[in-house]
Amino acid sequence: MPASERLSGIFSPVVMPFKPNLEVDADRLIRQCRWLLGQGVGIAVFGTNSEANSLSVGEKIDLLDRLVDAGIDPSRLLPGTGLCAIPDTLRLTRHAVKLGCCGVLMLPPFYYKDVSDQGLFRSFAEIIERADNEQLRIILYHIPPVSQIALSIPLIERLIEAYPRTIAGIKDSSGDWANTSAMLDAGWSDFSIFSGSENFLLQTLQKGGAGCISATANINPAAIHYLYLHWQGPDAEALQQRLVAIRNCVQHFPVIPALKSIVAHYSADSSWDRVRPPLVELTEEQRNNLLSELEQVGFSMSGLAENA
Amino acid sequence: MPASERLSGIFSPVVMPFKPNLEVDADRLIRQCRWLLGQGVGIAVFGTNSEANSLSVGEKIDLLDRLVDAGIDPSRLLPGTGLCAIPDTLRLTRHAVKLGCCGVLMLPPFYYKDVSDQGLFRSFAEIIERADNEQLRIILYHIPPVSQIALSIPLIERLIEAYPRTIAGIKDSSGDWANTSAMLDAGWSDFSIFSGSENFLLQTLQKGGAGCISATANINPAAIHYLYLHWQGPDAEALQQRLVAIRNCVQHFPVIPALKSIVAHYSADSSWDRVRPPLVELTEEQRNNLLSELEQVGFSMSGLAENA
């Protein structure tokens, strides 16, 4: 991607496969990324749904290397690199830039609570100043339900003003359309606003947004990407409703184990059910209910079993 | 400390000095630890107030080595080792045990929210099983206002039952005396219950608790330790009230920068004011108000300037 081009499209925060001893299963991850790319979506590896914060920095660096060595196009990789400690964020971010990733998705530091906009500004500024690399593109990651740290509109504006080239966009996982809408209204130029859920994809695109980075892009990538391509078509509203129906089956379960159960089921590969603590896999009853709900709305995933 | 002896006393989550480039200042940390030990308290290095989650695992391992190499008695060190990712927690915990630390203070993984007791149990169990070391003593760290992850009494009981030798105690930083009191009433044997604030020290000791691990043990260590030694004496209630008066001056400011400002002032060494983002140092006005409030209650710190 040329540096001048705005990041856009659909990205999947790919779920993370583990071996029986809970080590990362790089080979399965590579195959899953290939399948996702074939469905038209980019890979937000190390998103919340990747259990990224249950992996060490060293594990993440090794995995990025493995993906790129396996021929995954780094310009389709948007790794999550924001951690609590500046040295960790910096190390992973530098590695992602070195490999040619199209950008990084950056959480604010999330241990200390009630931090000020000034403190958050300084956190991002330290990373940017120390990385000191014109290729760095940061997609800010606003997910207060999990991180408990909000990125306010004045903070975003201050970051854009200070680092217009580097601060390239935001993923809004607040689940609050009013917040996404207010950001879209702000008129920031060359700034990519991604919804954190495809439930808001059509609205986001209609207001000039860049796409979405969504948990359920793990299981329904092609249909989400299709709406991204055809949002100005006559059936866009119907396509959107269909995405919502599928997502609604998933989001009342613990989302990460639910996504993994769906991948496990449709790839006939139960190893996908594994999660690292503190997460736990779905119960048999939850899994049956989830799959049955998805069947009732006519959902299926194709091509996964052959891929496995 | 013999393995059979219950951990007890007062521990200070020592504040972390930084150089102008925000690197850790190991020499200043060593001096500060020596001063604290001289005041009678142990060192809960890498507590919340140590900005531990703003340091990388590598930085923490190096610092532990530096402290022990400098002659700090490892049996007086209780490092915080609980991180989001099991490999990180395991690495730091193993290093602490290898160095002979008296125990480790262990946060639960704190990124994912709404996790189950089952998931938290598995998190601690994975660490204990993988560390596989009879010398390991874990003090659980319950600090829901910051971590947003609560350790319930049924979870604690399950951990004690499964690992009676390893699960050695808990620090309760809920700020809720009813919670500490309920734990003290549970009758767990050979289990050390530390209050997270000296405001509850006398009550904690009266009910059989082990002491406290408190932010303000950075600035008022000798007096807190004195109450620990003399809690059955006739002036215990007055000593407790005096501790509360001092703590109350501090806790309505952002606590970590406030503690650092106090150390900076009384050691005439402004480098102590530095914090890593996302924290910010106190404003001049906050600093003046804080120091003036402390003066009004007759507070001072002695021996720090000579130490610096």
C-alpha cells in the first residue's frame, strides 16, 4: 500500500489456535490466515479476539515472522501492538514496521485506570518519537468495555495534529454508534474510521468510514467483505440485516470461545476449541445452542474443512 | 524464612525512579530499598505503586538481579509477578523463586473482563503446575478498582484446597473492610491476609491478619511498622489514628505521583518526580497542596536526604 493511501476494508482479528500444551500453533494460524485472505479480508492479528494479551511479546514477534516467512503478504497484516509497558509496545511495533505491515492497531496502556488525556497523549507520543519511522501507521484502538480506557475525541484530535502522518485511523469498539458517528462528523482528513462491529458497517461507510475490524469477520468474512464492496448497491440494507442476524447469534455467548467453537465445528477440527486461561471454552450446552441458532439463520462456513 | 513460617509484616510497594530518558534508575532504587529496609519494612517491588505494569518483563528481571547483587536480602523481597500472559507471569515468577524471594505478589490476568472463577483458577493453576517448585509462595493480589478482576472467596478457597503449600496469602486492596473481614473470618490456616491499606492495619491484626502492603509505606514506613509491632499496646488506637491522618492527606491526589513528589521533596531530589506514561506528575499546585497538608499534620520523612 502506498503511504499516501488510506487504510480501508475489512479486517479479521484472527482467533489463535493452541496446541494441547497451550503453545501457539503457528501452522494452523498460517492456514487460517490464508483462508481469511481468500475471503477478501485483511488480518488484524493480535486483536482482542486473537487472545493477544495472553501471549508474550516474544511469542507475537515469532508468530509475525512465521506468517511472513510463510508468504502471507505483510501489507495485509494489521497487528495489535499496544501493551501496558512502553518498551513492550515499542519492541513489537518496530518489528511490525520492519516486516512491512500495513499498520498497527494500538491499544492504550490499560492497567492504570482514571488516567488523563495528557498521560495517554504522552504514551502514544513516546512510542511514535522513539519508533521514529515514517512508515509507521497507527490505528488507535478504542475498546473501553475491555480496556476500560477511553480515547476521547479531543485526545484523538491532539494526536492527529501532532502526528498527522502516523495517526492513521481508529477502530471504535465502544459498541456505541453515537461515538462512531461523532468521530465521522469530525472531518479528520486521511483518517480511517473502522467500526468494531459489522452491525454498523453500512452506516459507517455511508458516513465516509473505512470499513470494520470485527470479531465475527472470523466466521462470516466473505459476506462482510461483500457488503463493503457493494454498500452503494440496491440490496445493501438487506445484506446489512443478514450480517446482523448472524452476529446476533454469537454476541450473547462469550465471544472468543464462541468464535473458536464455530471454527472448530465447520473445520471438523476440535483443537480450535482451546483457549488460554483466563478464558474457558464453551460448555457442550452453550456450543449446541450456538450452532443451532446459527443453523436457524441459515449460516454455514465453507472451505474451512479442506483448509484444515 | 523457613518454608513453614507464615509471611507477615509490612511491605512497601516501592516507587520506581526513572532517569531523564525514562529508563529505570537501578542505583536510586537500590538506595531507596535500603532505606525502606532500615525502616523495618519489606519490599513489595513491582507492586501497582512501583509502576510495575509500565515495565517490561526483561526490565523487571534485570532489576531483581541488580537488587540482589547489591546485597538486598531476597528474603525481604516480595515482587509482583502477575501479568496478562501466562508465559510472562511464569518467567518472572521462576526468576523470583530462583533468587530466593520470600514470595510473589500475583495479580490475575487483567485484560479480559467478565472472566469466570474457573478461568481464573486455571490461570493460577497453570503457573503453579508449570513452575513446579516447592519454594514458590504466592500472595494473591485482589485489587478490583485497578485490575477490574475480583478474586472471590470461593475461588480463593478452591486455590487453597488445590495448592495449600503454594497459595500463601492475599493482599486485599479492595478498600472494602467488609471483604477483608470476611476473608479473616474464613479461618484459612497458615494463610497471610494483608490489608492493602494501613488504615485497616489494627483491625486486620486484631482479627489474625498478617500485616499490610500499602502505598503509603513508601513515605511512612517506620510508623506503620511500629504499629505492626505494638498493636496490642495501650496506645495502638492512637497510633492507628495517626497513620490514617497521614494517609488521608495523600489518597485524594493521584497516589503514585503524589508518593513520588513526597519522596522527591524530602530527599531534595526532583528526579523522583518522574513517572512513565500513562501517568503524569503532579502539577505545581497539587504538589504544594499535598506538602502543605502533610505539614499540617506534622508529617516529615527523615534520613532520606542523607540516603540520596
